[in-house]
Amino acid sequence: MGEMSEKKSVAVIFGGRSPEHEISCISAGFIAKGLREIFGRVVNIYIDKSGNWHRVDDGIIDFTKLDVKNEAESCTIEQCLTDVDIVWSVLHGPYGEDGKIQGLFEMYDVPYVGCNVTASAIAMDKVIAKNVFEHAGLKTVKYELLLEKEYRDDEERELERIEKLGFPMFVKPANMGSSVGISKATDEKKLKKAIEDAFQYDYRLIIEENIIGKEVEVAVFGNGPYEASVAGEIRPRAEFYDVDAKYHSGGDTAIIIPADISEEQMKMLQEEAKIAARAIDCKGICRVDSFIKADSNEIFINEVNTMPGFTEISMYPKLWEVSGISNKELLERIINYGYETYKGKSSRDAALRGTRKV
């Protein structure tokens, strides 16, 4: 099965302080169920919305209905991580997907699944990520950066600058995932409202032009070289692929796997997904979202998600299933990638300790 099957336990950390708290609970339940079938024992660690840590009782399956007072025990970080061999953080959004929790694992010298601090932080910041992708030779959608202070100082000037993108346009918090705080603006009135909504989540916004074409996603895993799944196509019946469609009402969105594209486009999407993962140094798991422009067939990378949704209706496991990898194998390989990364880091840390002059 692989070396991690011989380890004592895998911890799944979920919840967290971000607006994606509930989404994290959904994903964690699906992942924990699969891991129990492989490793037998899974340690469930819940972080509440105030940032307090808890160990959840064994046997709890539905984390969305967790009764913290009766089904969990409050503990320190050290206590929660006791007797844990590797951690799978399922904390979507800020404080989890942005590199912060990864930094904590590094400080505590705990092996963990997925991307490191740098990759997570870059991917989470949509503006910085675009700069990195463009440097790697990938095309990105035209955008404008909007800072809250500059907008408050001169709203008219900033609106005039932004509106050069042309309506409709998308307004997004620079640091947020799962479509939280994202709106589609079709005129100036809606643009102003979208900006105010997005400023609730971040003081930096990214305003993007609307691309008419196909919205496609590719799942990636590995520590380099990477493997890419077939591409899947998203056809939302709503304005766009929002939070509800991603995690709750999957029936409202058409998912086509493999995507209805040419063989050449499929290969190009897979290759560009691997380039994007390599550009920010992804580890273990990520999903690359792109657009195929209808009038030119150009591919524009949208973003890299370093902790993709992992529910029964989520694209990441579905893409690998169609690509010939079962959920069991997928979970095993992701865990082993995490341990592989840790071993490499431990070896380099030992070398540093041996050569550093005190």
C-alpha cells in the first residue's frame, strides 16, 4: 500500500476562522471517511470560528452537524497533534489555504499533506499568482487591482480606470477562495455594490474582464514531475460557478468530464496545468482552473486552488475518477506525497544544522 499505511494515524483538520468554515466541514467529512477505510484510525481536529482547537470524538461522521460541547474536547495545539503521523488540513480559504496553517506545521515539525507555505500563499493571492503565471509564459485574463484606500480617496477616478475593462466584469477579493465574495457586474451600479461586497473580505480586490467561452478545470498531483487529469468543463446555469453550485446544489450545474474539447486542447490544458503547478512549486495536490475563449480558442489560466473542494460532487476527485484513479488510490497517493515532501525537508534541515555556525 505504501509506507504511510504503516503509520499510526492521519489527522484531518477542518473548520477554521474563514468564511469557508462550513465548506471545510463538508470536504473533511468526505476525506475522513475515505481515510478510515485505508488507515483505520483518523484523528479529527476541529478549529472553531474563534480559532479554538478541539479533538472530535471517534465515530462522528457528519462534521456539518458537530455538537462541540458533547462530541469534542477542547485542547491545545500540541495536545491535538499528539500521536499524529501526518496532517491533512482541509481548511479552505484564509488561515488554512493561504499558507498560515502550513507555517504552523513547519514550526511544529509535523508532516502534512499538500502545498507548502510559499505555494499556498502565492496561489491564494490572485494578483501575485497572475504575475507568477505570466512570468512562466501562461496567459491570464485582463484585470485591474483595486485598493480600498485609493477607492475611498477618489471613487470616480478608480471607477473610470476599472470600467475600461468593459462590462460585464467580475469583482473578486484578492485573497479568498471558493467564489466567496465574488460578483458579476453588468453596469456601474452593480459594480459599486460588488465592490462594497468584496471589501468585506479583503482590502485588495481584483477586477477581471469577462471571458466568453468554456470554463475548464484540471486536477494535478505529485511533487514534480506532476501528473494531470483529464480536463472537466463547468457549465453553470447561474451567472457563474458560485459557492452553492460547488458544494451544495451540484444538480444546478452541468459537469462534463472529459470536457467537450479537441484532443489538442486537452493536451494543452494538461501541460499548462503542470506548468502552473511547477511555477508556484505545488506539492501533492492542486486544481488548475482555466478558460478557453470561444472566438480564438486561447487558453487563459484563471487560478490554482491548493486545497480544492473534496466532496462527493467536487471536481477534483471526479476528474481523477474519470482519469482512472479511484478515490482510495487518490487518497493514498496524496498522503504519500506529503510524507515524501517531509522526508526531503527533514534531510535538508539536518544538513543545515550540521553546517550552520553558531
